[in-house]
Amino acid sequence: MGIVSPGFQGRPRTQEPALPPGQYLTEDFPVLSAGPTPRVSLDTWEFVISAENGSEHRWSWQELMALPQETPHVDIHCVTRWSKLGTTWQGVSLDTLLADVDTGAHFALAHSYGGYSTNLPLDDLRGGRAWVAHTFEGAPLAAEHGGPARLLVPHLYFWKSAKWVRGIRLKTMDEPGFWETAGYHDYGDPWREQRYQGD
């Protein structure tokens, strides 16, 4: 005699997407900023990687757009607890931008127009995990979302994806950025709920 009744299907499987702990799903794209929105002309925009030895690698907007472009399709997670799934961006991989940079650094400090900064391990900008993104869902990235270009590091909380990015300084020692100095976590892994120092 069987122990399962004919027709028993078990518990229905949930159709809810897997979200990091403490997050809720949104269809919107909330706008959160620490200060006024910079308006940066494409004629003057540039992106600079500064190595720890003092060397600099610079790209104008035209030079950035001439580099190989990628179209990452990623989920994003904000420390304020919203998650937006399946977003599509276009931009230049940090692997491309770092390819000719001679460095022994292990850390990076991203800087933005408007004075914002955030720190990341350099390894988190490599391996196809980070981009300088200029397009969102097929349209130029709006200024309120960090346009003309923002850092995109989707495996970390979204404050690490610095809006209005203007450059990255490579460092041999870690240095906290704007929110990290204010008490946010140095790393910011959403799957481990690393929101604040001590998490």
C-alpha cells in the first residue's frame, strides 16, 4: 500500500523571485541622492583611473563610447530595502578600462561629479562584475539615476554603484567613502545584509 494518495501534488511552489533577505520587490526605480543632482556636459565629461604610482588613464565621452560595449542584464538591490529585477544596461566593462593599467593595488575609491565617493575591493570591479554604464533600458541614463554615466556593481548594495562617476583611484590600503564614513558597511553584500558597520 502506498503512503502517498493518488493525485497528491505536494505543496505548490512559490512563484515569488528570490530576493536578498529584508528586501522587497519594486517595479519602480526610486531616486535617492545625498545632495543635488550634478548636470555634466558630455563635452567636458571624462573618466580617469589613477593608479597608486601616480599614472593616469583618461577617457573622454567619445573615447568611452568607442570602446567595446556590453549589455548586462542584472538585478539591483538598494540598502533602503528595494530590489529591482531584470534591469538592462549598456556600458563599458571595468575589465576593459583596467586592461592597460599597471597596478599592484587591492582597493579602489570611486569618485563622482558632485563630491560623492565609495570604496570597493579592486577584485569586485574585475571578472565581468562591474561597468561604467551610460544606458538604462535602451535610453541614455537620466541624470537623477546617475547619468551621463554611473558605476554599476550589481552584486553589491546599490550605493556602491556610484552615480555621476568621474574616476577611480587605485589604492594599496582601503579608504572609506561618503556613506562608509557615515556608518554604512565597507563591503555591502545584500545577500549577507551588510548594511551598516558591524553587520
